[in-house]
Amino acid sequence: MNEKPVLLFDGVCNLCNFVVSFTIERDPKGKFAFASLQSDYGQELLAKQNLPQETFDTFILQEGDQIYLKSTGALRVARRLSGLWPLLYGFIIVPAPIRDVVYSFIARNRYKWFGKKDQCMIPSPEVRARFLG
């Protein structure tokens, strides 16, 4: 198991790739590791958690043995970023089913609004070590 929190994301989703780049830029200490849901690491985690292995409608934050989905995962990531982003964690007081309505609406429309790649992103050499296979 990886010691760092792992952000798992849809590797072909342009919005998801933006979120990963955004996180990397605001994580100068390298607190997070990353893996696409399509990777061996991602597929193994999905199978272990009994989550769909072919449809990727959420990113997942893995912190040790704990898994956080949708808005809860996103807020837990924001809490560890530099700048004012940790202030967003205050939205954790809103019940997850309410937060997740917004999250799911964006997730359902992300390909239409932001597009899709033909293949998973290839990280730059500077951050490649933070990506798990």
C-alpha cells in the first residue's frame, strides 16, 4: 500500500486531467500520489472495493485503508492544497448526498463539456515518480 494519499482519476477525461495538474501545482511538497482508474493500480483498487471497472464517474481518494468518493474525496484533497483551497473543506458540513448531486451532475456531463482524450495522460518527467502504475 502507498503511504501517501492517492488520487485516482479517469485518465482520458480532460476535466480530470486538469484537476490532477491543478493538484500537482498546489501540492509543492508532493503529499499526493496519482493513478488513473484505467491503470493496473486503479483497476485493482476498483475490484477490491467492488466498484465498476469500466465506467469512471468519480475520482477516488485513497488514504491508507480508507476510500473517499465524489465530493468527499474532492474536499479532502482541497484541504491539503496550498493557498486558500483548504477553506473549501468547510463545505464538508453540507450532507454528502446534497454535495454529491452537484458532483454527479458535473461528472455526467464532463466529456460533453470538457472533452476526452484518446489515451491516459503521460506525466512530465518531473512528476512521473508520483504516478502509480
